[in-house]
Amino acid sequence: MLRLMLRLLVGLIGLLALFMAARLWLDPTSTALKLGLMTQAVLGQATARADLGGFFGVVGALAVLASIRSDGSRLTVPVFLIGAALTGRVITAIVSGISPPLVPPMVVEAVILVVFVAAWRNLRTA
């Protein structure tokens, strides 16, 4: 039952990440603005598509693949990427102080990290 729940959660997170990647690739300006970033110039749009879209695309694709194949080893890269993102937010909180808008993304990333690590450990193939 735990394995099934983890597979479903990982798959759902993966699909949401792929949806975010698609939004960034198709409409980088308004999507990045919702994330607190300005991308008015072409370079900013390209950066949102490449860096943010790439981040969400890789996390999403590997999470969906891990879910479909019930293979937690596919989550190694997403665990490191989400961990790095959360580390960046913690550094921001330490350097600039914690503010209300900073908390929800940190909570989301922490929950995703817990789910991915649990799945990485429990969905290991023999």
C-alpha cells in the first residue's frame, strides 16, 4: 500500500512539474512573473524557458518515469535538484530574512523532497 501511495504521489508531482515546464516554455513572461521574476527582454524569456523550464521538465519527466516503472532510482536527480532549490531558498532566508512569500515554496519543496526520498528508498528494484 505504501509503495502504491508513493508511486501515485510521485506521478502526480511529476505531472504537475511537467505542466509547469510546459507553461514556462509556452508563456515564459507571465509564468515567470507569477514566480516573482521579470522576463521582459528576450534573454529573460530564454532564461525562463531554459533554466526554469528545464528544471521542471527534468524533475517532472524523471518523476513520472519513476512512478510508471516503480523505480525509485530514477529519483536521484530530482532529489538533488529539489534539494538544491530548497538550499537556495534557505540561504535567501538567512541572508535576506524570511518573509511571508518565501514560506509556501519552501514548504512545497520540503514536502516534495520528503516524498521523493521516501520513494527513492522504498521503490528500489531488486
